[in-house]
Amino acid sequence: MRRCLVRLRQALPSPILALKGALVWGVLMGVNMLVFLWSRGWQTLPQVTALTFIFALGAALAFPLGHTFQALLARRSEPETRFAAAFVSFAAATICITAALYALQYRAYYAQWHGDPFSIRWILHFVFTTAGAVYQFAVIGLRVYFPWGLAALFALSYLYAAKPR
């Protein structure tokens, strides 16, 4: 157990790296969302702002987690393995955290029609509203990351693969 905690502590990013990486990764994914919405002619500023914020915040929160997973998966390995570990780790962390934030916003909107808190009806509404939000994000939200989010992910993974160990 102690050895696992030591490895986890070594895998965590430094506070400076976590802040800088979160800021850059969040801005890149936020701009990616903004370009996506602009290219499709969205003109409703409140919705554009909310969606851009969700994607930027999701990416910013995902960076330290993605870095940690990448470091745990690619410990003392070849560049190809470091690239793959970074690609999978940052993609999974970014998508999962952004989907969770989307589901929270979705749930907050529909909560006004849900039953009394912690009742059977409320639990069913909570579970199925959250599942519906995650499904909607998977079907509609993932396409936002193509092509520029994917290009940013390749660049970030390349940086992690090229970094000497």
C-alpha cells in the first residue's frame, strides 16, 4: 500500500505544472468549442457562453487527472508507450469530466420537475436524467472535439512522448 502511495505521489503534477497545463488545456478546448459553435452559426450568446465554459472547465479540471494517469501508465517506458498513455489518459479524463459537468448542468435544469428529494421518484429522475445527459453528450458533444480538439490532443501527447524520462 505504501509503495502505491509513493508511486501516486510521484505521478502527481507539480502545482505550477497543474495550473499552467490546466489553463492552457482549458483555453484550447474552450476555443475549440467556440470555433465549433461559431462555424455552425450559433448566435445565442448565453448558450454559446455556457457551452464554451463547460468545455473549458472540463478540460481544465481534467488536465491534472490526465497527467497523473499518464504518469502512472507510462512509467519508465518508450516514447510510443508514453504517447499512447498520454493520448488515452488526457482523452478519457477530458471527455469524462466534461460529460460530468454537462450532466450536472442538465440535471440542474430538469430538477425543477423532479419529485421530492431522496424519494424513489427523485432517485429514478436523477438516475435517468443523468444517464440521458451523458448519452446526449456522447452523441452530440463528442463531435465538438473533431478536428481541432483531436489535433490538440495529438500535440499534447507528442509533447509527453518527447519528454525525456
